[in-house]
Amino acid sequence: MARVIKTSRSRYWQVRWIDHTGQERQQSSKTTDKRTAEQLARKLEDSSARIKTGLVSKREAKILNSSSHSASDHLDAYLQWCRDRKRQDNDWVEAKRTNIEAFFAECEIISLDDADADNLNRHLAKLDEAGKSARTVNAARAAVVALLNWCVGIDRHTGHDINPKTVPVRNEAKDRRRIRRSMNPKELVRLLLVASRRDVELADRGYASRHAVYSLAMWTGLRRSELAKLEWRDVDFEGRSIRVRAETAKTGDEAILPLHSDAIAALRSIRPRDADGHQSLFKTMPTIRTFYLDLADAGVQEVKRIRREKIVKDKQGHEKKIRQQDRIEPVPDARGRIVDFHALRGSFATRLAQAGTKPLHLKRLMRHTSIRTTDRHYTDLELADLAGAIRSIERPDREAETARATGTDGLQVSRKVTRIDARISANGDNSARRSKVVGATSAQTKTPHSRGFTPVDAGSCEVEPDGLEPTTSCMPCRRSPN
């Protein structure tokens, strides 16, 4: 019979039971609540009995064996799979761990059976009450669902009841806390000038070149975490390209990106003479606080300083306040938008879109799986860009005058087709009926200009005799001299 015991080596209740092979096994329940530990013990005993009597299939037996592991054990295995098989960035994996462990702690999840829709709704409601944004809440939901789907896929769990109906997804479009904007070319130039001046002032302190960091970000669209993990072996000066290794990319996919001449010049200026291939491009990365201050000096964005103090106790037990470094926060503009380091990536995408880059090329340069992501979150076309598109359209009267001057209006084309029809009828051609149909069609509302062809002078056309390929009024007939 399964039982729970307490040992001096652990604060958790230990579960002991006899498995289907007749051996006694012991496992931590990962809980300090005795009743919860007893429930886990009964589940383990029941699964062992079902396997022993042969009442379950091989898949069910595998799931029952996995049920002896705690939810934390499944989480560790899932995160290790994310690193090894999916090659996801370590920061991304740790963010998943934080979200899932918070769910386990809030709802006291011991086994995967406890991770149901009711508990997840209760956890997400707590996040809503704490004032978290819709994006943060959705990230917590997605992390839990990803874990459960993985467990179901490899026969560690039977299934779960979490879906958009039982656990609704929050509307991120209506709850955007931080609206990011791109920087225009003038702002980028001013930022680089400020960075160059700071590099000169701090040249003897061993900091990384801010000018090089900002230049590479604005010419490649690399994320800050990806920039920090670049090494000199990733830069190909002869091929004018840079490699984003799979283990450093957010998506886990390796990519080769072309380099602009300005980015190459910035990298050459900081390259050591005896640079090792595994040496990092940048010894240190500018902090977010430093970047905000550079934006303020460049006149790109206003910032505000928030005073920070810490209360500590001295040896006598008296409390005193210690002044800490002020926190720097951006001040949103009139439209509620801000500029942060990731805005350099958005500026890269916006400038490519303004230059007329094809959507497929833009998606590959941004390394997105869908062009919708690029268009929705990174392409920031201003009103001036849209106004330029409107100005490219001619006035209706000028467009009509241009059509008449070039002979592309529908009336003149109809007359020319009729002339061709008359010549064919005079020669007794049996295809005259077809030409009449063409002439009648061209006189309709759809002009030949809108149908994608250009009429030619009827005098330059030669009518082919019967038995040859029929000709159209839009294609001049060039009979071969042979």
C-alpha cells in the first residue's frame, strides 16, 4: 500500500509505493501538504495496479509511468528539449520557466492532471488584477499550453482541456501599454553623432563603441540580445555579410545577412589587430538607461528621472535611506509612442519598406516567419509616405488628356478596330465576325489600357490569309520575308 513519509533531508513529503514489477519505489511529492501528497500516492498505486493487470495499452502504460513524475520534472525535461532540439535562446527558455513556475506556485500544481483550465484561469485572473498587460498574460498562457502540448505529443500526458473557449486569449490590440515608433533618418544621424562623441569621451575606460553598436543595429535589424552574442568569426568582411548563429537567434534558425558599407566601416574601426575568432564583437553593451540618455542628448525623445532610494539598517538597527541611481524612463510623444533600443530594428524595416523592398525580401531580412508580423509591428509608414502615394495618382482630366495624346483611350481604339474590321470584310475574310466581336468588346467600359495591352496603328498591320494563326488588333503582324 502506498504511503507518505517525512525525512530529515527534505522538507517535502516522500511517497513510497510498489510498482508493477513488485519493487518498492520512493519519490518526492514536491509539496509540504500531506493531503496532496497522499493523493499523489493513490494515483501512483492505481497506475501500477492497472499496468500489472494488463488493462492498459502500451501508450497508456507509458503515460502512467510518466504520471509518477511531478510537474516540475516534466518542466525540466521540456525546457531541456527547447534548448537541445529547438535551439531556443537561453533568455527565451528562462522566460518560459518563470511563467510556468509562477503558475505552479500560484495554483499548487503537483502533477500535470492539476494543470487544467480552471487553475489556469485563476492564475491569469491574478495577473489581470495585478495590472499586467494583455501581452504579458498571453505569454504566461502560451508557456503553459506549450508545456502541456509537448507532454501530450510524446505520451507523457493524456490531454488537457485548455483551448481559446475555456481559457480566452486577451486582446493585445486593445491593451497596448508600449507603442513603439521608428526613427527617421535625421534622428538616426543625430543619435550616431552623440554616440561618436561619447566614444571619444570614454575611450580610456574600455567600453564598447556605442557608434558601432547602434550602426550595426540600424543596418541589420539585429535584436539587442543577438548583438551581444556576436563573435568576430561571424563577420565576413570579404563576403560583406554577417552570420546569426542558431544558438544565438531568437527563432533558433541560422541566418546570413548582407552588410551595408557603413556597417562594415564601423566594424573595421573597432576590430582588434589580433582578434580571436571566438572573441565577442562588443565587450559590453550599452544599457537601456544609457540608450535613453543618448536619445535625449540627440533630441530624439524626452526622458524623465525617477528618484530611487533604498532603506537599510545599520549595526545599531537604525534605518536609513541610501540614494540609488535614478531610473530613466522615456516620455511618450503626443500620440503615446516611445523609442527604445528595439526601435532600431523597426527603423530598419521601415526604411526598407520606404525604399520599395519586396515583401519577401523584407521578411527574410527581418527573419520573420510571416510578413504579417513585419507589416503589423515593424513597418511604421508616416503620413508623408502615404501622401506621396496619393500624389502619384494623376487628376482624372489630366489622365484623360494623356490617354488621348498617346492613343490609349477607348474611343480611338474602337475606331481603329473598326477600320481593321472593314479591311477584313473587303477581302472576304471569314474571320470578320470575330473582329466585330473584338471591336464591340473594346468599346465597352473596360478600356484596352486597363486590360493590359496597347493599340497600334491599323495601317501598320497586315491581314494574314486563311489557314494561319489569327491576329489581334493589339499585336502588329510582322510577316517574315522568308
